[in-house]
Amino acid sequence: MKTRNTRKVLSALLALLMALALIPVAGYITAHAATGMATIDISSLGGANANNSAASATESQWNYNDTTKTFNLSTASGSYKLTGTNSAFKVSVNAANVNLTLDNASFTAAGTNRGIDVGSSANGCTITLVGSNSLTAGNQQAGIFNQPNINFTITGDGSLTSTGNLAGDGISLAGNSTLSITGNAHVTAAGGTMGGGIYLYATDTIKIGDNAKLTITNNSAAVKTHTFTKADAPTTHKWKLTPASILSSGALTDASITVTIPAGATATVERELIPAVPINLAAIAGVTAPVAGAAPVAAITETAQYTGTVTWSPAAATFGYNTAYTATITLTPKAGYTLTGVAANFFTVAGATATNAANSGVITAVFPATGAAPITPTITGPTALKVLKGYAATSTGAFTVGGSPAPTVALTGNTGGGKITWDGTKLNIAPGLAPGEYKVTLTASNAAGSKTADFTLTVAKTIFSTKYEAKFGNWLLFFLCFGFIWMWFVK
């Protein structure tokens, strides 16, 4: 009976132990999906859990090996978040485009492990920082190390301190690689007790984005010289160096600069916003006084400091006659410029009375009324003139031209090769025209229409220019000759 009871108790204990063995350690993994983000509390990995089946479990996106104290990420484009602390922990990224988030995570690598090892297949890896994070390398190793020909990015709004061990650097690139630090990330690369902070080959590049920051602690005995390149295209930011004396070559507004960090020194390289300067271009171009029939403009002429839109009151597809228009111009400063500091009534618009409030880019431009509606032209004056062959220079009487706006007058027709001209008041006739008729037309035109006036110039061969005048002249000549002969012979 006693033996049977003992067996029952042992069986119950064994069943309980088997059940406990199947229960994963609390906090080991809080979320996991093949296409989602796995959130892992690294405090639950390794150490006291080394003998628990969950401590070395393999997931479809990641694997933790408690023997090597390594957290392996081997799924391309996988997303992971690490939180918590661990005193014997390493991250190894072995797939492309992995997204790793450090959320207030802190860990130290065991043995000769690095803190984060960006492997030869990990091109495009992105490390996103949330809160305050830190990692420390194992014996003689770099905090973060990447294999050759690999580009990766550190971004986010948090911070990360990566510390090497002994002669190890905080960050070490292995050739033909680019590290981009972007967003509002603040990365500190601290060398071990003899490490140089960061280690770069000549073919490596570190890019720093606008508002990002890199602090380097050079604990080696040698001066370290590094070149940094901006990661963002806009020219709204410039380099800020602390201390300023580390600048070796280049200007703070250049795309790239070279810094020199003395042995035992700490320096910070960052990208800060260039303070905007007040707009100082007063004349608004591209907005002209309204003219009836013209279309209103919708934008000013862009300048180096601002752009601007224009609205009109009253609104119209085309300007009308005898109407006063007001343009409201709204300026938008370009990068590096501000309306703060602009005086009241600073801006000007040609042909208008312009006003603006202080520190404002809204300009009110009041224009005079447009002209009255046009009046159809009129033109009257002499219609003909007769001169004899061999005439001297002469002119017609004045023509009367009317209409509003004042018409323009054009001369067309047979001008005798330019010998008949219009001077704005009358026709002038230069000498030298051959006998004949010269018919010309004066056309007065304005926006309301046009009116013509015809004129004929006759150049006669003799004093008797018609057959009737010739007959009269012949009879007169006959009687004069007859009278002369009669008087001669009678006397």
C-alpha cells in the first residue's frame, strides 16, 4: 500500500515537472509574427534561464543561442524590438534590410563578442533608437562592427552609447561601407580604455543627417582624423562642432568637413538648423497696375528669398474699365529666411499703395482705377490736292483725329516711294513726284475700332490738265495771236 502511494506521488510530481517545462519564461517574448514586429525583453534571455528550454528557443524570425550568448536575426526585412538589460548579450544581424529597434535597451557582450555585429548579408540594416540605450563590447572588440561592403543606418529620436573594450572602438567599419546617422538620433562612439572612438578605412563613409549628432571619445594615444558628409540634400542646416577647434578642413556650410580629435579628447559632430535671416527684398516683382482687358496674375515673380500668391478684389477673369483693383499678396519665405523682423509697410509694389503689418508677409496693394472705356476713332481732313509738274515741297491742311484712347494713325497706299508722309497732323509731299494720281489712306485705330480717310494727290503735266481747259486755252491763244497781227498790219 505504501509503495503504491509512493508511486502515485512520484507520478504526480513528474507530470507537474513536465508541465512546467512546457511553460515559456514570462517576458521572454511579448509579440511575434512572421510579418510583424517581435518585441523581446532581453532580460529574460540566458543566465538563470540557461537550463530552461525557452532560453535557447528558435523562432521563425530570430534565434537566441545561450552557449554563444548571441541573438541572431536572419530573416530579411524582419522587424525586432529589444528592451531590458542583459550582462552577456550580443546581437548578430545576418539578413538584408533588417529593422532593429532598441527601446531603452542596455547590454554587455560576453567573452570576445561585439555588441552588435552587422554581418556580410546585412546590407540595408536600420537601427532605430527609442529612449536611452547602451551597449559594451567584449574583450578587445568594437561596440558595433560591420563587415565590408555593408551600408546601415542608425536613426530615431533616442540615444545610443556604443563602447569598445580595451583597444576596441565604439564603432568600427571594415571598408567600402557607409554608416548614416539620421533623424534626431544621438550616437556616442566611445573607445575602450585604449580605443579611438570610431575606426574607418579610407573607403568608408559616415553621413550625418540634419538634427542628428555623433559624439566621439578618443581614448587612444593617437590623434584621430575623420571626414563626415551630410546625409540630407537641403541647405537649411550646417555643421556644428564641439569644440569648434576640431575643424581641420572645410567650412561649416560645406557638404563635407574633416575633423581632428586629439588623443584623450571627446568631440561632437552634428547638423544644426541655420538661423533664418529677415527678408530684405522690399520690391514685389511681377504684379503690375491693372489694364482693362488684361488677365490678373496669380503669383509674384519668385525671388531668392520668397515666393508669393496674389488674389484680386474685385475678382475678374480680365480687368474691366474704370475700376479700382486691390491685390492681396501672400509671401512664403524660402529656407533660411523669415518674416520675423520685417518692418510695417516694408514691401513695395510698382504703381500701387502697398501696406503690410510688422512681421507679416501679407501685402495689400491698392491700384488706381483703370481707364475709361474706349471711344471709336474719327479722322477728317482734306481729300485731294493738285500740283503742277516740278512743284516745290508742300503739305495738306491739318486733319482732325478723335477717339479715346488716342488713336494711332497709319498711312497706306501709293506714297510715291515715300514722298508722301504723315507727321501726325498733316500729309507732307516731297518734290519729285512724276505726273499722275497718288491715292493714299489714313487709318486711325484704337481698342474700340478704326476709321479711314482717303486722299488723292494729282500731279499735272501742264497748266491745262483737262481737255476742256485745253480747248479754252487754244481759242484764247488764237484770239491773242489774231489781235496782235491785226494791230500790226492796220497800224
